[in-house]
Amino acid sequence: MALSRRAFGVGLLGAGVVGTGGYFAVRDRPELQGLLGSRTTLFGFVGGEKEAFLADPDVIRALGGYGLTVDSRVAGSVEMVREQALLSQHPQFLWPSSSIMVDIARQNGLGIRNDRVVLNTPVVVYSWQPVVDGLVKAGLVTVTNEGHHQLDLKALLDAILAGADWSKLGVNSLYGRARIVSTDPNRSNSGFMFAGLVLSLFSGNVATSADLATFGGKVQAIFRNMGFKSPSSGKLFDQYLAGGLGGEPMIVGYENQLVEWILADPTRWDRIKASAGAKPVVLYPRPTVYSAHPLIVVDETANRLIEALSSPRLQELAWTRHGFRGPLGTATGNADSAVSGLLPAEVDAVLPMPDAGVMLSLLSTLAS
């Protein structure tokens, strides 16, 4: 039976009310903003260790649900908060790898609308099984009951300053003096944080300006011993994998880097574990420092990016696909079986970083 005009009109009115209510319901839920069809593109600089995370199709899709598209360019954490050549490009957000960068950005006059730590990953040392076996014999590395490797970094640094050969540290497969390599601390965060950790280890506590005057020369000697220093944590990790045991015996990096590499191709990791060649090993310095990844909002529009990255879905992807821990340093999802047991549930031996003033002075010392 045909509908009367009156009934048809009431039906249209009801549909309109439902549609309008649905619009406001979606509008008021940020995770559903993408359903409205509008996308906001946010431009900013990010640390290289987060490049693969932001390129992950599922991460792109999840951000799209918030109505966001991220146009990110890789830059060193120190560079992005200090270099006018980058800041003059008017980024809407910055995503460095240390909370200290927020203070340094403010000291440089950057107008910060908001900031929040959304990811965490501890600074670690990457090496190879033959090196680790020697360091275990020399007493510099211990293995926990769970199979994780802990490094006495202060003892290693003292040996490097003393000019010890690899053979003296139990590593007979390598020639020459022992060394550890990080990124350039004046450009990249992993080198920056390692420099702060080294200064504090020599100081015996969280380093102060007085400690810098006393021990700055030792830190300078450690970094001078490295030779060329990469400007990017991602590039250094690639060099480590490509150079192998002979090219890069020990480097400084982030915990998530090996996890991300394993999860990208678990079959490749199975082949490496089954092969007779040298295998990558992650060492946890005791103590270490946590690399907190604060999202710095320069333009108000980027506040939505903080909300999106803090959501359960994106936190889960950060951990299960890319090895990033949550804001409190804990797992935010179940790790893939390929890395089961590889990571400790918690990293408890953590030292705070020296304050921004001490670190800026240390950077000047290392630059000279």
C-alpha cells in the first residue's frame, strides 16, 4: 500500500533527525572523524626511528580514522628543535626522542602549544654473539635468568679510555682497540642521550654542571674514539646490520629497532638464528636511560595527533609491530612470537638524564 504524503514527510523528518544525531555523535568522537570524509594533513619532523611506524599501512589507516594524514620528514631530534632551517618550514608538530628536547625547544623560543610523551624505548647497545661471548668471559656482560644480557657500561668505558684491545676484553675475533659507536650527539637523540648517560656514569650520579667541568674531558675522549658518527639512529642501525661483526662490533641504539626489524620479516630472523654466522644481540646497560618520545604541538591543529597516538589501537600497533613501549615504559599489547622472550617486561635500572642546561653545555664540549 502506498504511503501517504504526510507519512512520507514524517519519515524524512525522522531520517533527518537520526542523520543529524549521527553526525554530531561522530563529530564528538575523535576516533571516528575520518567517517565524515574530511582529512587534515599535518606536517612535522620526526626522529628516524619512528619512520617505519608512520609508514605502516595499519597506522596510516588508524590515523585516517581520526581524520588525520601525517606528512612527516625525518630529522635528528636535536636538529629539529634548534635548527632554524627546519623550524622556518613551519612544522605543525615535532616528534623528537627525548623529553629534554621540549625544554631545549622552549629555550630556543619555539611556541609550544602542548606536549605529551606517547612512546618510550630504552637506549641499548647492539653487538654480535662472538663479542658478547667474550664480554661474558671478561665479566662485562651478565645473562639474567630470563636470558637477557646486561652490560656493565662503566667498566666498558673505562677499558676504552685505557686503550684496551678487543683481545683484552675476551674478543679474539676482532683486532685493534675496543670501541663503541653512537650517532652524532649534536644531531641525533640516541647519541645525545648516550652522551648524558656516559657523563652521569663517570660522575657517579645524575651529572651536574660541576660534574661536566670534572668529567667532560672523559666523555669527549669516548666520542673522539668513535670516529665518524652517523646523523641518524636509523642509519646507524642499518650500518650495523650491513657492516656485521667486523664493521660495527658495538653500537648505541634503541630497543625497538631490532624488534621492528625482526617483525618485518620473521622468516629472515629464523634463518639467522639457525645459521652458523654471527647473530645480533641486544645488551641492556645497567643503568640505562629511557628515550621518551614527546609529541610537541606547535600548531593547535596537531593536538588531535596526540589524541590519536595515545589511543589503544595505535599504542598496540606501536608495540606489536614496532617494539615501542607505552608512555610508562610498559608493553601495550602482546608481542609477536618472533620476539617472545627477547625483551624484558620492564627495564628497572634507569638513570634520569642531566637537565637541559648541562646537556647543552655538554653538546658544546663535544662539538669542539
